[in-house]
Amino acid sequence: MTARTLFLLPGDGIGPEAMTEVRKIVAFMNDAMDAGFVTDEGLVGGSAYDAHGAAISEADMEKAMTADAVLFGAVGGPKWDDVPYDVRPEAGLLRLRKDLELYANLRPAICYPALASASSLKPELVEGLDILIVRELTGGVYFGEPKTITDLGNGQKRAIDTQVYDTYEIERISAIAFELARTRNNRVCSMEKRNVMKSGVLWNQVVTALHKDKYSDVKLDHMLADAGGMQLVRAPKQFDVIVTDNLFGDMLSDVAAMLTGSLGMLPSASLGSPDAKTGKRKALYEPVHGSAPDISGKGIANPIAMIASFAMCLRYSFNMITEADNLEKAIATVLDNGIRTGDIMAEGCRQVGTAEMGDAILAEFKALSA
Ligand code: IPM
Ligand code: MG
């Protein structure tokens, strides 16, 4: 069998702790299922800055470009607050997204039944929640030029960020949203600010035209992004797939994450276009949470988002659907059994650390795979 290559970038803070739990699952899959994963590992973020003075080295970029999939932990921390802007930890992640052309960021927000009471909303509002945010990831204000701070010479400075979207960028991300909606509840809600932004006007036009042309079987709604944020916390279950730009997607996905009980629960997949020859998409999988410097090194971080990101990797990069389903089921079972990390701890449950949570999920995964 051909090897399945995984490039691990654990990063900073709780990233390495969470990645350790994924490594255990990979090792099991190689031993027991002959999965043929070959892993290599690199540095990204502050840890790369400390070693190479860059947020990711050229050698590691090369490895990321050629791997079947990249597994990414988290970057950043107060230690690197004052490093130059170009080499700040986040620059490593942004460069990976841009250079690998990972324009489609899938952020599912699923509320596990056992966690409905951990949400900041009433349990009945989030019980059974299953929405998918499809965030555009390589355009918009994150990458638009000019992006500058200029000294105006009169004691004032001027900062400029530029929101730019071309038709093709909006088309390809909305196509992904429509395709995925067809495998779910067949509904897409597109969010922009067409009442204020030209990019919102074009976004709305392109999504509408593509829908009419190719996806009229899918139910399409449009919402202004601010109203969308409000609806997400008012009645989140009204949504199936939400498609939105890079910046709104960043904010709305944090909101959606918290609905599910903890930021420590949400995985994500960032995908590129299928390769013309091999049909394979470049892909990076990462938890939505950050490096959580306040709890890093203590062995108490929740590894579920990282493990669920690996489940997405099995599904989208390797088409290992049964294995992905089983890994997701294993997470749900462990939660049903009342095992919790501190961030999702509830009365009557048993609080465990990162390694014990990872081991419990692995044990369930083994049982399901037997
Ligand atoms: C995310 C993060 C990143 C983003 C940061 C770390 C650059 O917040 O993936 O949501 O803003 O995209
Ligand atoms: Mg974010």
C-alpha cells in the first residue's frame, strides 16, 4: 500500500500536548489496521521563531507542501508578543494557508448531547446542534493589499487593511458550501455586509448567480453578517451550512464554537482545490482553539478538538469514512460516560487531564474498530 504522509506541526502552548494524543491514535492505526501512516514533524509559530527566527522554516514549508495532510496544533503566546510583525507566530499559519492555497475552511459546530448543559445558552437551544461554517480562508482583509501603517507626519498615523474579493474566490468557496449542504440538510445561509461593503455586494451577487446556475435544489438564504451573529446566539439550530468571508468566518466560528460548550471541542479542515493529476486536495487540519498559554504545560488541556481534527483528516484526505465515524463516535461515548477535562467539567462527572482523555478516546476507538 502507498504510504499516507502526515506532517505534524504541534506549534506552541497546548498544541504539543494535544498532538501527543493524536500520535497515539496514529500509532494504533498503523499497528492494528495497517494504515500506513508515515509521520514527519516540524516547528511552527513561536517555537519556530526561537529555533530559526521565522514563523516557519523554508524546509518545513516544503514538507507541508508535499505531505498528504498537515496536522496543526496551535501558535502564539505572551513570550512572542514583541517579535516583529512579519515573524509573529500567526504568520506561520497564515503562510501555510496562503502558500498551500487552502481556501476552504470547514468548521463544524456540533453539540454533543452530553455537553448541552456546558453551553452558555439554554440546553434546549443547542441540544442536537449540527452546523457547518464554511469560511473563505485565503482572501479578504487577511491578505488584501495595501496593508500598511503610515506616519502622516502630523503626529497621526494611518492604518489600512484592504478587503478584496474576486469572483472566482467567491464562486469556489460557495460551490464547496453548496456541495456540502447536499450531503447534509441541503440549506446554505450566506453572510456578508452588502449594506456597507462593496465586497459584500459582489459576494451576494456571485453566490446568488451560482445558486441559480448550478445549485437551485439547495435552499439558499442571505443574512447580513451582524444579524447572522445575533441569530447564531438566538436560535442556532435554524442553520445548516453558513458560508462567509475570511474575517466574518473567523468571528462567527468562535461564536459557534462557544455554543457547543467549549472552544476546546471544535475541529477544522482547511482544503485546497483538487490536484489536476492526482485529484488530491492539499489539506491542513487544526483545532479552532488557540495555544491557551495560561494552561499550557499543565497536562489539563482538552485534546478533543485536535483529535476531532484528525477525524476530519481521515474523512477528507484519506477517505477513511468508517474510521472517521468511529473516532467521532469514540469521542461522543467518552463524553456520555461522564469523562471531562476541566473546561467542560460538570457535576457528577469525572475530571481528567489531557493524556487520560486521549487514552479514554483511544480505548473506545479500539473497541469500535475491533
Ligand atoms: C483562527 C485563528 C487565526 C485566524 C489566527 C491565529 C491567525 O483565530 O484560525 O480562527 O484569525 O484565522
Ligand atoms: Mg479565530
